[in-house]
Amino acid sequence: MNATNVAQTVKGLLSSELMVEVPVGRMDADDSLRDVYGLDSLGFVELRVMCEENFGITISEDDFSPQHFATLGTVVSLVERLLKEQENTAQPAG
């Protein structure tokens, strides 16, 4: 999955599942999940679970941090990194 698809999927989750009122077309990578989208602690947990389910990844306790869940862009970067790690692990050594 490429970066654009990851970002669009996360935006869709924020809009449809977490009821963020900012239209998907106006969401920006630098938008704060707390200040712009209004996520609270439960919203962060829900976003974590939805990312894990939608992308087939596991977000560790270390990765579930304010550093990785500060903005739309940091979440997208985290998901991309975990997808890449998963892809590298799944490939047979050659």
C-alpha cells in the first residue's frame, strides 16, 4: 500500500468511524489529532485499533505514543513504517 492510500484510509477512518467533523478533503498531514480533530484518550485508542485492523499491523505500546499520534502525518508515517517492516519480515531471505 502506498503513502497516498495509507493517508486516505486513515482520513476515512477519522471521518467515518471517529466522527471527526473536518471534511476529508480539508484534512492536512500537520493537523493535530487532539486540537484540530478533537480526539480524546478513547479516540486515540480507537484509532490505534482501527489502524491495526484495517492495515493488518500491530502497534506496540512503545509506538502508541504522543510522538506517533500527534498529527495525521505522524500516524500515517507510523503505519507506513510498520507496513514496510511487516513486508520485509514476510519476504523470504534470499
